[in-house]
Amino acid sequence: MAVRVGVFGWGLVAPNSPDIGAFERNLCSTSSWLSPFNGFGPDNFLVGNPEFRFEVYRDWIDQRFAPRHYQNLKEKMDYPTLYAIGSFIQALAQNPGLEAELKDLGTQAHVYVGTGLGSLHTTANSSIQLYKAQRRWDRFWSQPEHNSILRDHLEHGTPDPDGPPSPDHFEGEDREAAEEVWEHYWAGRSPELNQYLQELAQIDGLRMEGQIQTGKLNAIREKEKQRTRLREKWGSPEAPWNVSANLIWNIHNVPASQISILAHISGLAFAPVAACSTFGVCLKLGMDAIRSGEAKIVVIGATDPPPHPLTVGAFYNARVVSSDRTVSVPLTRLQGTHVAGGAVIFHRRARWRSGR
């Protein structure tokens, strides 16, 4: 018995193309799909910005899940996951019978959806948020009124051979860097901060009581109330570890896992990561799973974020990006590449036929 593999649905998100219908129409056009980046303010880069509105898929999600599910996805998921979800729903629309079959096949339905760069916007925003929060935290606990050791050091000249030099010895950018080192060093030696952390540990050590579900919720609420009171007591800023949890909701495997949740797929779901060849690797793995009999249907695809200053700047300094405001045309004006984002999702299915 020979195995043939076919495509039973596909969808995409691409520059100037929010869906496969727009993509088909744009293929007949000779105009460029690129647009100015301006991610650094005015700049000379042309990029491929995906045209996409997640709201288009709200009805489909609301018909299958509680109303809050759509909002949770919109609030927590970064572009790669949202692009992949949109592309997946498009693919299902091409073959309505697939949705039920993906669920009914159990562990013989797999999802292999990878990403090259991952959720850069979430990572960058979380990093900036953490940096700013850490600076506010260090600045607060390194003030003499919140740090008795530093106060004694400044008032009585108590020596500290391990301490950094005073920022007063520097000017300009060097002074700013010196302030950062100074504040972090002295914040770490604040007896008042240590007292704050002891009180915080007591709050976080509160135990759950009563029924598991109600007891858990009550404990969470009570801890949050007491943490707020503790901050008000000390007048301290938000602790730097209270950054958004969205970073862990947007690891590389999330597009695949969210597709498996939306379609109630119970088979293997993971994210092959292979840079520019990610889609090809997903395709190979999907073909292998079908031909080996491990799966009968595999959702495959790749998804990446829209252009971000980190990627545009990195590719520019790698000397591979066009940066003169004109389109780099293959085989003619080879000025480099253009950064773009988007997603494509395929449903691949096995078909059996007799013969050799």
C-alpha cells in the first residue's frame, strides 16, 4: 500500500495580504508589497509589514469557546501566534470536514508550526519593562533615607573597599552608567530592603485554606492586598520581578499549542526552529510522520513577527539588508534583502492507494 500526501487546506498572512484571497489578487499585480519601515523614526529601510486584523476571526473563536477566550488571546499572544491562528482558521474554511476530523483522529493528528525569530515584540517590551523597573527599584533602595548603611557611609565616611566610585567623578554618558552601577550596588546592601523582603516572604508564604478552588482564589486575592499594603507602607515602587507574564505565554511552541487547543487536537504539537528553513523542516517532519503511520493529518507551517527594530538593525549590521529606500530586485539590483513577517499554515493528509 503506497501513501500519497496531499494538501487539504491552507491559509496565510503576508505583506499586503491578510488572507489567501488578497494574496492571489496581489500575485497578479506588479506593484511592490514593501512599505517604509520608520521603526527608528525616519529611516531608509523598506520592509514587508503583514496586513492583519485578528478581529476578523473573533466570530469563529466565539462560536467555539467562552467569550473571554478571544480577549485572552488578543491580550496575551504576540504576532506570531495570532498570525498562525488566523492562517489556520483560513485553512479550515477551505475544507469544512477537516475540523471534526482533526479532533476525531486523536493522537494521529499532529501540529508542527515553527518560527525563526519568535515573539520579538513581547521579548523586547518585557526587557525594556524589566530594565526600567530595575532602575526605579535600585534608585529607591539606594537613597540614604531607605538605606541606613549608605547613609552612614555618606555621613561618616565609613570605608567600603568593594564599593564603586561615586557618580560625581563622571560626566555625560559615563555618569549615567556610573549611577546605574552605584545604585545597584548600594540597593543590594540596604538593611531596609532586606526587612522589606522578609515581610514580603511572610505574605507569599500564606497558605491556602478550605476548598481547593475557592481557597486558591482567596489566597491569591489576600496576598495581592497585603503586597499592596506593604508597598504603601514603604512607599516603594513596583518590584522588578512583577513584569508581565506574557513572556512565557509566547515561547516558540505557543503557535503550535494554541492551534492544537483551538482545534481540540490531542496529538503531538511542537515548534521546529530552523531559521529561514523552518517551513521546509516542518514539511519534512510532517511527511515523515504521515509516511511512517504516526499521523494521518499534520498541520504544518511557519510564522514570524512583523519587522522590528531589533531585526532590521541586526540584519543591517550583518550587511544583508537593503537600506537605500529602493526595492532590491533579484538578479538585477542585488542590494540586499528586505525584512518581512507573516505566517502560512498547511493541512497535509495521507491518502492511500494500492499498488507499488
